[in-house]
Amino acid sequence: MISVPINKFKSVVRRMLPRAFARRISEYRAQQIYERDIHSVYLKERLAQFTDTSSPQVPTSARSFLFVCYGNIMRSPMCEALMRRATADRGKYFRVISAGLNAEPGRRAHPWAISSAVKFGISLEQHCARALTSEMVEQADLIFAMDLQNRVELLSRFPRAKEKLFLLGMFREPDSDGIEIHDPYYLGEDATQHCYQVLDTCIRNLAFRIPLALTN
């Protein structure tokens, strides 16, 4: 058996991986975002982004939609409001809700979120953050996470929800840069408005794919 030095082996593997994937792994290691017991989940999900190019299919039986982000004060509440508006004429049997993986229950929407939402005809003035619960996950037909960190945390806490869990960014325009919709919390109001433009596009595309049968 030929022995290959571990450093040389790693170098070969890096050259074989897509450049963007290797960069993301380096960022992940530097930030040490996750606990050691879910490292493998993160790596598997990150690799899947670069190998699975299939278009997501919305199940024809979907009635309940759950949007999840970190704190439920910026991205997911906007998704909830946009989805409610997009499906307002589709019948009365839809259930749309949002929640945060690390939400402080009762917290108001971020000021940037409130001001940016107005530009899309949405009011988040009355929004109060909700913490994600197992009941929400069980009752949802489809769950949409905003970024890979959200998805990995969801999978680690609710592994049985994998088949109904998607990244909302899969519904972006085909020429978009990546499918993660990152948190604008530290990035300012302009970044929040850009984020909301992406969310608006994703929700429109998602709503368009909902089978007409659901309107009956």
C-alpha cells in the first residue's frame, strides 16, 4: 500500500473541489459556526449546493408554509407578509407563519426591516418575533430557511423535517449569485432593501409554482 502524506492528500482534494466550495469551507472553519457534532451535517449540505442543480418541486398537497431565519425580526417576517399577499386570492386554506431559530419572543421587527418593507407595500409595524417550536415544524407542509446556517440548525434539531425543508433562495432568478439569502442585520438599510428585493422575487416565483388545484 502506498502511503500519501496527509498534507499532500488535502492539497489534492482541494484542487478537485469547486473553488467556491473550498472557499466556503475555509470560511466555515475560520468562524467555527457550529458545534463539533454537526460539522458533518454542514459539510454535506454545503457540498450539496454545488452538486445538486435540480429545481425544487412544490408538493401539490402543500397548505402550510413556514419561513425560518435567525431571529424572526428581518427576513422571515417579510417572507410571511409577502407570502400572505401573494396567496391572498388562492383560497382560505393556506397557513403562513414565520419564526426564528434564536428569536426573542415578542421582539419587534428591526427598524431597517420596517422602513424597507414599506417600499414593498408591506407593514411590519405590528410584528412580534416568535421562537421556532417543534409544533410549528410538525404542522408545516413546507419549511423555508434563508441560509445554510439556518438549514443546518434546523436539520440538527429536527432531522425528520429534511424532506420538506428547502432554501428559499432556490427560487431566485437563474442568474443570481448563490442561493443563500444572508442576514442584513449588520449591513445597513440599503442591504436590507436589497435583501427584501430578493425575498420578493423568491416569494413571487414560489407562489407561481403553487398548483392551481390549491385554489379550489
